[in-house]
Amino acid sequence: MAGGKDGELSRKTKGKGKAPAVVNDDHDEEMEDAKAHDLGATLELPFTHPQDQTQEHSELPVLDPTTFWFDNNKVRSAVSDMLTGYYRDPWRNYGEVDEGTKQHWWNLFSKQFTWTPQLNEHVKVTVERRFATRLRDMFHIVTHKMNGAKPGWLNEEVHKKMMDIVATDLTYKKRSAIIRRTEGAVRWKMWSNQATIRVLCQLSNMQKAKRMATKNKGQLPTALELFLKTHFKDVPGKGTVLVNTKAKKIAVITSI
């Protein structure tokens, strides 16, 4: 009897010793898995630059000033899409954009292109300049080129604010008037300079034509003769040569 009790007690003891070990191990594993899942669901990984994620970004277009740069249509389109896709206020220029939006645009750009670490600062500056230029052009096109029509990508409320700025903002009107006057003055100066140069060239050619006529018994030269005469220059070691490629082509054609 004692032996039977001892055997039964021994089996109970063994059973008690094994069961908790199995249950506790499984429970601990489940708890660890749950904690890991919760941590992964709530933890936000810090933003890392594309070139640090070699494997993930290996297929992205690589920016390089010598081969693939901001004058490429794909890059230009990407810049436009980023701005139109997140245009939340009637921004007239890049200086009016809040820092959060600027960072958002930069993050979007960084996810579409990659570049070497040596170009980090160059790319950052160039991106901001392109955003600034495109933003200014967008505001001007919407408010002045579309005759009040709203583009499909633009929010109705933002479009109304843009048109109100043009119609009622005195600061904007004053600045626009200054820009128009400045641009007009620059265009006038350029035209005036070009006109002056043309007049001087004509006077110079007239004087040369008269000198040629004096040497040729009063007979004025033809336009071709005058052109060739005025398009030669003396070069040390080479003698008299034609001044440019156009003059050379004309000389070749007339000599045939």
C-alpha cells in the first residue's frame, strides 16, 4: 500500500513538474510575439536617405549632373506632380510655404530619385530652386493665363483664394506693377542697344562702301562684295582670314 501511494505520489509529482514547464514556455513565447507585434505596429522608423538603403532603392533613377539631371523631362514632371499633388494654400512663392510642406515635398523627391552622398547639398539646393521656380510659374499661370478657369488638380477653395489675391491684394498689385515696369525697361534697353548696334554697323558699312567706290572709279560694291570685305580680319601668323563660319560658307558658295 505504501508503495502504491508512493508510486501515485511520484506520478503526480512528475506530472506537476512537467505541465507548468510546457504551459509557461508557450505562454512566454506568445507574450514575446505579441510585444514584438505591438512594437512594430507603433514604432515609426526615422527617415533615412535613399543612398543608405542600397537594396531598397537600387532601381531608382540616379541623379548625376553629367548624365541625368534636373533638365530631364522625367525629373521636371516629378517636381510638378509633387507640387500639384500637395498644393494646400495659395502660395505665390517658395518663401510662403511652411516648413512641414517643404519637408514633405523633399521626402517625396527623395523616394523617387537617388544620388551619391557627395551630391547631397547640391541636390538639396537645386530641388529647392526648382520648386521655387515652378511654384511661382504655377501661380502666374493659374491667375493670369487660364482666364479664371480652375485646373483639375487644384482645390476649389484654394483657387478662390488665389483669384482673390490677384483682385484685392494691394501688395501683390504693387509688386506686379513694379515687375512689369522693370521688365518693360529691360526689354526697351535691350531693343535700344540692338538698334544702336545696327545703326552703327550700317554707318560703318556705308563708309566702307564709299571708300571701296573711291578705289573703284566711283562704282559702289555689291552687297556680297561689301559683306566679304567687312568679314575678313588680320591674324598674326595666318594673314587675312574670314571672321566666322557663316562668312566662310558664303565665301565657299560664291567661289563655286
